[in-house]
Amino acid sequence: MNAWAEVGWGVVFGAATLMVAFNYRDVAGRIHGFMANTVGVNRLLTPAMVRFTCGVLAIASIVSVVVGLARP
């Protein structure tokens, strides 16, 4: 059961980060707006950077799920 839970978590995490990467409902802008009050984050954490980071995390998560399913 633990293996299936890991696969499920990977799929859910991959889907959520893909939604941010494709900017579904302006989520990247909302994350930027929430974090903009922190000192020094305003210039570093742009909505484009949030989308890029979540895209990389989504790819890594989906690859991990595919590799996990390919193993016997």
C-alpha cells in the first residue's frame, strides 16, 4: 500500500504544480502577491519564476511517478 500512496502523492503533486506552471486561475500571481510583503522577495519571486519553478517540480514529480511505475 505504501507504493501506491507514493504514486498517488506524486500524481497529485505533479498535477498541482502543473496547474501553477500553466497559471490556472492566476495562481502564480497570487503566490507572488502573498509573498511580496517579505523583504527582498518582490524582485526575486516574480510570477514567471514561480511558474518556472513549479514547472520543474512538476516534471521531476511526473518522471518519478513514471519510473516508480516502471519498476516491478
